[in-house]
Amino acid sequence: MKYQVQINHEQLPVTIVQRRGQKNLRIRLKPHAVVVSGPANLPKKELFSFVEAQMDWIKKRRGRQLERLKEMDRKKRENQGKILIRGTYVRIIPDTSVWIRKPSLSFSENKVWYTYNPDREDHQKETPEPSLLSSFYQTLATKELTEHVRKWSEITGLIPGRVSIRNQKTKWGSCSSKGTISLNWRLILCPVEISDYIIVHELCHLKHFNHSPDFWKMVAEWYPELQHAKKWLRLHSEEIFSL
Ligand SMILES: [Zn+2]
């Protein structure tokens, strides 16, 4: 049997997920479905009744979600042909003047150049492929973030054992007990003052391996605009991680 629910003016399918080991019932709203999850041995009917019982909450959440999705969609359309670098959308300039085996992206003089061969079938035209885009970001991030860590190490005297630029799915950065600082390449999409905050935050973990008051005091000493950076991250993380 297929379950559906009526939410305001739309019908959404209900996806049921059952897991051994899960004790409670949980509802998540995906863009095109309501997902309810619960224990493996519970009859499906009960999961569906739980969804029905939570309809008021779901309707309210769905309204807010639709607004957010609309806003993200509008931004995407508005910024077509541009990519986000250091907090600003920069236009991608196509370049077909040189013969090239593989499409490439480069960044110079605050412009992004997209070089491709329009005569080749296998070159996706006009917009770079997502895989090309993410490797472009990673190269740029490795170069710039490593440089910024060096700059902050000089200022603070806090020197990491190693810096690694990684593809974490949810975290901006971390610091290991061995003194390795890992930074998310997506920091290159944020304004420089925001990536600076993450760098200072992780460097301070070399001294305080926790989030104690002493740790925050040290962060605030080197980075007084701490509250502003935290607020920016709260407001923009979801969007940047979805790009
Ligand atoms: Zn931390």
C-alpha cells in the first residue's frame, strides 16, 4: 500500500524507513517526501498513524521549508553562470581560444576562466561539470587556506603539525590530538573573515583540546569578531553544504 498525505495544497508521498535498533519514531521532511522512521518490528500502519497525528507540525514545517527552497532556487537562477568564491559570486568567462584536451577552470585577476573545446562532443558546453568545479575549488582551497594557516600561525605562535584540506560532509574543520588541522575545502566559498575564524578556532585547539571557557577566551583574543562569524555560519552553512 502506498501512503500519501495532503499538506496544504500538495500531496506528498510518505516514505517509511524501519531500522533495527531505532527506538523512537522520527519524521523528516525531504523536498519531495515525508520520511518517517521507526523500529523494525512496528506495523507500518502505526508509523503512518504517527505521521497523521503530527500533521499540524508537518504543515507548519513544510510552509517554512517551501519558502527556503524557493529562496535557494531564486538564488541559483540569479547566479547562473557564476560561482561562489570567498563569499561573492564571480562570473565564469568561457574561453575557447586555446585547443585543450580536457576542460579546465582557472582563477586569476578575480575572474574565473572556463576553457573548453567547443568542437568536442565530450566537453560539456557553457557550464563546467560539477566534478570539475569541486576539483577546482579543492585546488584553490589547498593553496589559499594553507597560506592563511601559515599567516595565523605567525600571528598567534600556534603551529599545527600538519594541515590537510578535506571533503568533510558536515564539518568546517577539526583538530586531531596529534596536532593535525583539517579544513573543509568549502571554506573557500565563505568570505575570508569567516574562514579565518575557523582557522583561529582550530589553531586554539592545539592549546585547549576542548570548548572550555579558557578556549573561547583565547579564540576571542585573536579573533574578536567571534559572534559575527558564528552567526554567519549558522545562517549560511546549509546553503553552502548543498552547493
Ligand atoms: Zn572546536
